[in-house]
Amino acid sequence: MAVYGNVNVKYAPCKSAAQLHSAADYILGKKKEQLSSGVIKTKSELYNAFGCNRDNFANSVLMTRKMHQKKYSRFFPRDLLAQKLSISFHPEDNDKLTYEDAYKIAEDFAHKFFWKKGFEVLVAVHVDTEHVHVHFLVNNCNQKDGSSFRRGPKELVEMSEYFGEQCRSRSLTHSVRDSFYNPDKTREERTFAESQMEKRGKLSFKDEIRVFIRLAMNDPTTQNIHDVVNMLERTYQSMKDYPR
């Protein structure tokens, strides 16, 4: 049976040089707010880059794009310059995992899925949270031929499966799962509009339906599914007749 590790690709990509520099600085803990607050994101022995200088990653990305005659914007989001990804381990495996172990796994991961295919990548283990995790910043422009980096469902399955096997081989039992990507398959994805309504304290259309169904099911007069449907129909009809 296949096992999977937590590979996260749900990050906004860098679409301007400003965003690219900001992302690289964040990963290395070099943003002004991080430095002023004393936050330590990583350590010198826990970050590296493939294909370029690890402390000058953003400029290397821009140089590669220029080499392949690809345009980019300095401040305005326009062209996809770099992709963000991460892998994370479960806190309950902390007693079996050192930062050095995580870095070794991350280097192997980066070499296999990025640099081996010709994409420069910045790798950094973060040490400021309870769960050990690693960030990757991947040049979207292939250093060899200028092609774009792909991170679709097929690639995500491959990365998650590989990471899961790496965790299992190190007895990191809490960091693997037998389902793909989402640990809670019963959880429903919410649209942007639904999320915004939730923030404003309002019910979405789906949430209203759930409320009416729950009320109908809990009503003492309903004995079966037909009673529930009939009550929902009466509720719907009364709402239509109610003057707005």
C-alpha cells in the first residue's frame, strides 16, 4: 500500500522580481521584520541552493530568464518567475528526527524533483515552529532549455509518494498517511466567496441548506426521509411567499 508525505504546493507563485526577492528573503529569515523581531528561520548548515549561489538565488533566477530571453516585471505581477513548495513532518516524530535529518531528506528531494530536471532551487529547513518543515523556491525557467516547471496533480502525487517513503524508511510513522494530500477526506473545500462570507459572519447558500436539513431531521414530526423532504419543500415554499 502506498504511503504519502505532506507536500504542500498551495502557495502563490512569484510573479514579479519584488515578490521573488521577498520570497527568498522570507525563506532565509532575512526580511526586515524578521531581523528586527529576532526570528531565526533557519541556520547556515540547514539551507542550500542547487545551480546557483544560495545567498543570491533571486538574481540567479532573473539571470536565467534573461539568458533564455524571457521577460519579467520588477514590481507588477505578470510572469511566473518561481514556484513555492514545502514538505512538513508531524510534531509527534520530533523525537526521531533532527534538523540535519530533515535537511538530508530535503536535499535528496530537491535534487530528484528540481535540479535533476534542470531547475534551480533554494532549500531551507525552518526551525521556528513546533513541526519541522522545509521550504523550496524553484525557478520556473529551466536552466538548460528555458521550459517551465510543472507541478500539476501527477507531479504532486509523485512527490508526496516519494516523501512518504522517505519518512517511512526512517520510521517516521506519524509523518506518513495512506490517503493522498488531504489528511481529512471528509473536509469540503470552501470557495473564496464562501470564505469571505464566513469572515463577515454570514451563511453561504450551502451552509443555509445544511441548517435547514439539520432542523428538518431534528424535528419530532419527521420519521423518515420523505418527511424530511416534505418539510424542506414546505420551508422553501414559505420562504418564496415571504415578502422581501
